[in-house]
Amino acid sequence: MQEKFELIDEFIPLCNLLKVCGVAPTGGAAKMLVADGYVEVDGQTELRKTCKIRAGQKVTGNGFEIEVLPKNPQN
């Protein structure tokens, strides 16, 4: 699954991004994916569940890739 996610604010916590994009069905499941080392941010394993994900970063894992885009200035 490849997806592009447009930020609404300056950043989104990693576990929230995984939930919103459908990688995990719940916030708890998203936190477990991160804690178990299945998620990478910009090619590096990320273990901080609430890591701030900002525009330009790429979040990947087994079967998914999320490109994070800046917020639309018109919103």
C-alpha cells in the first residue's frame, strides 16, 4: 500500500498517522507495531510511538509506505 498523507497541522504523532492511514485498525495496534520495531521513518527503525512526523518524511513498514506532504496553505 502506497499512500500520501497531507498534514493538517505542523506534525502528526506516528501512532496517529498509522491509524488514520489504515495501517493499524486502532491506536493500540499502531503503538504495538511501533514498539515491536516494524515501522521505519526515513529508513530508520522508530520506536517512539508519538514521534512527531513532519512534511517530507516517509514512513514505511511491512507492506506500506506513507509519504507525508505539507499542509495545504488554502486549508
